[in-house]
Amino acid sequence: MTTSSPIVLAAGQITRADRLAVGLVKPPDMPAAVLIRWPLKPSVVEPNPQALASLAASLVRVLAEAQVRLAKINMKGRRS
């Protein structure tokens, strides 16, 4: 696994226009790292509590999925 070929831990839409991606990389000369790829431009939501809650839920869903996948990868590594 290299920085040019990360393992995708999770990815998903956080707004109609924005996507969040979380990957695991292991450069040969550095420790492994989790990279979070945020949208390049600011995310825009309607100015109401429900829209903001929906954005927060989407963020949490993607990050939680990444956490679960990373835990599975780490468990496999410990068994080897």
C-alpha cells in the first residue's frame, strides 16, 4: 500500500454537491496514516437546524464507516 494507492476506508456524499473520502496510506518511509479528503470548496447547506443536522449525520456516517473498516484491517494485521 502506498500513497498513490490508498485503501479506501469510506466515502460518501455529505451534501448534494460534496463528497467526503477517508483512506489509509502506508508510505514506505513513514508510518501509516489516515487521510480525510474534504471538499475543495466550502459546503453549503440551508440555514436551518434540520439541514445542518443532516450534514452532521452524513459526516458522522462516513467517519464511523471508516473507523469500523480500519478496526477490521487492524484486527486482521494482529492475527497475521
